[in-house]
Amino acid sequence: MIRPDQRREPVLAAWGFTSGGTKVLLHLIGGFKGDAKEVSAFFQDMRSRGLGDPLLIIRDGADGIIKAIETCFPRLERQRLKIIPNTFGEKAVPKFMFGAMIRAAER
């Protein structure tokens, strides 16, 4: 939790969805700088803990993330994050996952 007087720092989070639509936090690091080496290490750490190849990665346009995905998951389907307006105010989700997010939130 960040308090108003604390310095904020960027984070890198990996979220997944179960086949039932439940949102799961897979990995999180603080102090994220965004370079490909750091993101590759982030992916390798998840793999060392048993994560198999995901079916799809949705990412933003950060160069380090794109390069790390191409290196670590060269045959994986990728999609650029598309933000849509929704009822959650500032929060937004990729358009194709909006239904699953609503169902998961209602549980």
C-alpha cells in the first residue's frame, strides 16, 4: 500500500486468467525500469516456478517488454493492449477480456 507521503515507484505485474475467468496475480516486482534484460529475468523467474508457456500475452508498447517477449516466447501469440472506457472509472481492461473481468468481479 502506498501512502500519500511515500515515493511511488513503477511496478511490473503479470496477471493471468483461469479457464473459468478468475483473475490470478502471477508475479510482481517493484522498481521496474523497463529494459529487456529485466523483463526477461521476470519471465524466467516465473518459468523457474513452474509457469508453462501462456496462450497469449497482452502487453503495452514498452520496447523492453516487446523485446523480452520476442526472446522468451518467440512463437507465442501477442496482442497490443487496447484500452476501452468502462464502468470502473480509471481502471480499464483489454476489450476482449472485459466480459471475463466482469464475471470474475461479480464472484
